[in-house]
Amino acid sequence: SGALRFLPAVLLLTCQVLYGAVRLAGGQFFQLQWDALLHEAALFAALLALPSFGPASLVVHRCARWLLIVLLFRLMLGSGLVKLASADPYWGSMRAMDFHYWTQPLPARAAKLAHVTQSRFVSSLSCAFSLVVELLGPLLFFLGPVARAVGCALQSSLQLGICATGHYGFFNVLTLCMCMLLLDDSQLPSLPMGAMQASEPATALASLAMPPLVALTIVLAITQAVGLSAACQARGRRLLAVPTPMLRVYQSLRRLGLGNSYGLFAVMTTRRQEVVIEGTSGGRVWEPYGFRYKPDGESTALKPVPPMHMPRLDWWLWFVPLGMKGRGARGRWLRQLCERLVVPSNSSHVLRLFDTERLPFPDPQRPPIAVRAVVRDYSWPENATAPFWERGAQSVIYGPVSRDDVQWGVSDWRWRETMQEALGLED
């Protein structure tokens, strides 16, 4: 029936609303860039999913398609511009790929092979390719069909390379889907939407619908440009001076989840520090809790991550040693996690966050007497036949915290002092 033709768009908007509720409940765990990207892309994709109900729908489809292309443009160009705005010496000297494979949050199994086999020339070439694709490749999006196809090939090759050496959940897959919009309908003759759109003639109704939709498209595109400027300004460089009225529009649309600022790997991490949570039953021997996906020194290989899976605990633990997400109120989640491990509970849902086969205290009714969080340097040897991980000395960043400490609320000062001492953070 005619109403069922709107079902894909309605279901997509419903999923977006439900995911928004999950983001709200998840707090900072759902405040990563891919969550914002999914929110924006889903909203524009819902317009693209509307059925062909007349010539006016052609205008809606074309505006939605270009909004998604502008979103892809801002994502990729922003990723390149923030690298320049940060003035990171490793991107400037083309040495960023010397560190990327083993310092990224969740490296894939092919990452070590790429790291130990790449020469200095290949590393510099990979870095230059990434910058060219991110800075110059997006300019092809607004040229002819052939140029857009080349732009699609460049962006797709970069995303596939990232997927092969690291785990980023649906981030790269979502980007690849948006890249498909760069291809002209004539290059995808098997798509039914292309055939429908090509057969619909323009009418007066389409002419009437064109001005407001184009105006809305321009407003949203300008908003995305402001978001791109905000991403660069956050890194210390102003891309453009934003007029006050435009800034107000941008701030209003940001409340709707539009015009988010994006920028990936602006500063290359050159040191890998892993957080390990340890428990003890007697106060002398500390046993580590195994994580599901995060690298640890006991593994002889990197752990596989299911496709499209987002292991958020493992991701956020990567941020803690950087001093970005582990301090102050935003680091309270790690303290609360450690404190929950020493309090008996009738539920084992906290332990399910860890590798259930490597739990030193698997019974929630018999927890450890104390828990602490330590950070340790990890690196890969240049020799492919050497042990998989080389580990350095460890430093305690939180704890030890016992059940009595939790009950009396005296654990926060230990977090602050040990975090400052281990990482050199200011209060």
C-alpha cells in the first residue's frame, strides 16, 4: 500500500530516536565521534529513504544526498585540517605511521605485520597518502561524475586500510556507505532508486518545492562549515571568523545533534600505556582482570573484535593514560568500576564487562579485599619473531581501594594523588 512506502524512513527515524535515548542514558560512553556521525547521517538518510511520491520527492532526495555528501566532506576534510591545525611534529615530518599501528586503541592482527614490515619510505608514503586523501580528496566531491568516482575510490581505499589494521566498529562502515553516494546513478544502474528518479519529469510542484529545500540545504551546509571551523579552532587554529548570527544558528542546530565538529587523530600518540585493573585477596599478590578486547601483556596475539561491535569500556580505558578522559568528574566511571568490584553484589553484570575466562575473582559474592588500577608501557619489538608485547614498569593510578574505603568515601584523594604522580597531571 501507499503508506508502507514510508515505512523505511519511519523505521530509520525510530531507530535514531531509540539510539538517542541510549546515548542519553550512556552518558560519556556515547560521546564519541562515531555516535555524533551516526546521528547526523541517520537524519539525512531518513530523508533519502522517503519514497518517490512525485516530482517534489526528487528535490528532497537530491538535497538529502548532498547533505550527506557535505557531511562526508566535513568529516574527511576536518580530519586533515585538524592535523595541520594541531602542528603535530609527527604529521609534519611524515612519521605518524611509525606509531599509529601499535598506539591506536584496538589494533587488528594485521597491524603488527604492517608495523614490523614497513620501511621508512613506506611509512612516509602512507602518511602522505592519508593527508592527500583527507585534504585534497574531498574537493573531488563537488566536481563531475568521474571526479566523484575517483574521490569515492580514494576515500574507500583509506577506510578499508583502516579497517584492516584497526577496530573502529561501525565508524568506517558508515563512512564507506556515505562514499557510495559519490557515485552517479548511471554508474549504479542496478539500483531501483536511480531508475525511478531518472524517469520522473520535472513539474511546477518540483519548482515550488525547490527554493525552501535548497535554502534548508544551504543553512545546514553552512552549519557544517561552522562545525568544521570549530574542530580546527579547538586545536589552536582558527579556520574562519564566524559571524554572530551564523554562530547562533550553529549553536541551535547543535542542540539537535547537527553540525558536530569532527577530526580524527589530530595528534599522533607515540606512547602506548595500558590500564590494568588488579585485585588481591591477601594484600601481597595482585591478580589482573582480563579484558575482552583490549591488548594485554599475557596475549600472544591481538584479540579479534566482532564486526560492527563497539567495546566501549576497552575504548575508554585507552583514553585514561592520555590524561584526557580519566581525570576529574569524567574519570569517575573508572573509580566507580573499581569500587563495584570490591562490593559483594547479587548481580554479575559488572564482571561481564571483563573476559569471563580470565577473572581472578569470578564469584561476585566473594570479591577481592582491595582493587587498584595500574598503567604500564607497552610496545612492539621490531623483530617479528620476538614476544608479542614488551612491557615496561607499572605505576598505580588509582587505589588500592577496599570495601571500607568505599563505605567511608575516602578513595578520591588516592585517585588524584596517584594520577598526578604517574602521569604528571595538574589538579
